Amino acid sequence: MSSAQAKSEKLPPGAELRRSQRVLLAVPVNVAWSGRSGDRVEEQAVTEVVNAHGALLRMKAPVAVGTQVEVTHGHTQKTARAVVVYAEEPEKGKRAGVGLEIEIPSHQFWGVTIPPLQRSTR
């Protein structure tokens, strides 16, 4: 059993598993990864939601869950390594939602200070 499974089994139904507060924020980013044939693939994307541990992006290119990516912030040019933890199939003519988890969490990477997560005592 993974540690995430063990934690989720101890939480009450509907409990939040997030580790940091989410912030709605549109940040242009460049996402780069190795394609199936080993070639470098890059795409300009935009965040929808960010937190200290990652982000939800909208992307054109399909990126498989588990893919290691490099994310470059469009304004600061700071980079972070991340892994794709969520990827949805895009609707025709739309960009797909792609969830990333940053390798080294940062409360400042996105250019805003991410507030601490407010935990309920209920």
C-alpha cells in the first residue's frame, strides 16, 4: 500500500488531500519533455490553477501521466522539473487539462506567495 493510500484511508470522507492552497492564476509557461522517439518536445501553455506543489495547465499536445517535464515560467524564466500526474483527453478544438507536480515544491515559483493551507478542525 502506498503512503498516499494509507493517508487517504485515515481521512474522513470528503477530506482534502491537498498539501498547499490553490490559487487561480494564468501564467504563461514553456513545457518541455522527451517525446516517444527521444526528441525534445516543447509547448507554450498557460496555467489555470497553481499551488506550491504544482499546477493545472491547458495544453494542445498529449502528454502521458508519468512523463517528466521541465516547466519554464514565462515572466521570470525560472525553471522547475515536474511530473505529469493528470492528463485528460482534449475535447475537439480545445486544449487538454494537464496536472503537474513540481519535484521541489516552492511557495514562490509562480510569482505569487501561496498562502498556507487552512485545515479544518472538524
